[in-house]
Amino acid sequence: MCKVYLTFNECKVYLTLINWHASYFAIKLNCGYVQNFIWGNMIEQFFDQSSSSFTYLVSSSKHNAFIIDPVKENNEIYIEYLDQHQLNLNFILETHTHADHVTGSGALIDMFGCKTFCGMVSDNTNIETLHDGQEILLDDLSIQAIYTPGHTDDSYSYLLKSSENTYLFSGDTLLINGCGRTDFQNGDPEQLYDSITQKLFSLDADTIVFPGHDYNNATSTTIADQKETNPRLVNKSKDQFIEIMNNLNLPTPKLMDVAVPLNLKLGKE
Ligand SMILES: [Fe+2]
């Protein structure tokens, strides 16, 4: 019989891993999205199938909440979730001005009287333009906005620290084994390389990363995993990364001409 003695820190890692598996489940619904993640009732992940976008709803222990990157077509789903869990929506975070879906921010602001934090500069009084390192508080939760340009020039990632874990909502800056494209909306591969390697990869290795999209049925990753496995970054110099990004030859997003102008007005006609 093998006996293993764990230090306190090792026990904590072990329990965290158990919690990861115990708290994961997936339900495919008929309404065009997958609601697939509950983390101690604190983080809910919604998946929009038409754009492969993730939206996150984060709630505090005092029944307050914020939403990251709401998709307009799914607003009723978020509202139903808030209602069912008796949550008040306090604010919205946008990771960037999206080209592939229309944001639900404007309609949610009208309904809840809240505001949106984002990188976009606007004279809309419902928008608060972020600065790098800005701290946003919600009860016992602290969110740090990290300016991560490169996919777009208004891209922000959000770092959320709880007593158990640190979570990064990386938008399209860092995807699971990929990253956002850099060929429109003032994208810049050199800036993206610096944002990922200098800012995001300097976070704790066990930071759990929730991306803005996934196209392969994955839901999260960690900073350590991405340092080891992301094919655009592992053993790639900045010049090699720029070469890769400048030769992706991706088609223009179908909704781009509609979504970008609407999203500059928080999705309102
Ligand atoms: Fe994007």
C-alpha cells in the first residue's frame, strides 16, 4: 500500500481539481446556445452557437451580478437566469467591439439602469471607458481590467480573484490554443504578441482562462496550459508570430458590416 502525504498546498490543488470536475456539466438546449458551466454558483458560461461566442454571468454572494460580452439575441436567457437566481445586474463588461455578433449591452442597460465598462471611447453616458489596471468592485469580488490590444485596439481582459481561484476572461486576445485575428479594427499582431506574452503569460500559471470564443467544444484552459500548448506561441519569436497572423487569410465575419456600427452604439438601432 502506498501512502502519500500531502502538504496543505498540495491538498488545496487536489481539492480544486476535484471541484473542477464535479462542477462541470453540459446541457444542450434547443434555443441555439449551450449553457454549460457552473462554478460554485459564481460563474455561469453561456455559448452562442451562431457566433461560437461565450458570455459570462458572474454573481457575488450578495445577489449582485455582472455580465461579460452579452449577445443581443440571448438577452432573454440572461434575464431569465437573473430572475431565477434573484440577481441584480449591476454592470456589463465588454472585452472589445465585436465584429461577429451584436452586443446586448444597450438593451440590458435600458432594462436594469446599469452601465457598461469597455475600452471604447464614447460620449454615451452609459459607457465608462476603462484604463489599464482599473479595479472594478462588486461586493466581495474584485475585477482588474488589463489592457490587451492587438485583436482590436480597444481589447481588455478581466482578472477576477476569488478566495479559491483566479480567473481570466480573455476575450479574443487569448483563445484556447489560438488567439483572435488581427486583420481589422486596428488589429496589430505585434501588439497582440506583447499583450499575450508580457501581460497574460505573466499571470499565475494556475489562472483559469475563460475565452471569448471556442470552435472545438472546449470551455476553459489555464495560463500554464497555453504556455505549453498554444501553437501560435510555443517556441515562436515575435517575428514568427507576426508572420503567422499576417497569413491566416480568414474570411470576413458575416455580420461584420452590421455588428461593428451597431456595437459602437452598444447594439441599439
Ligand atoms: Fe472579436
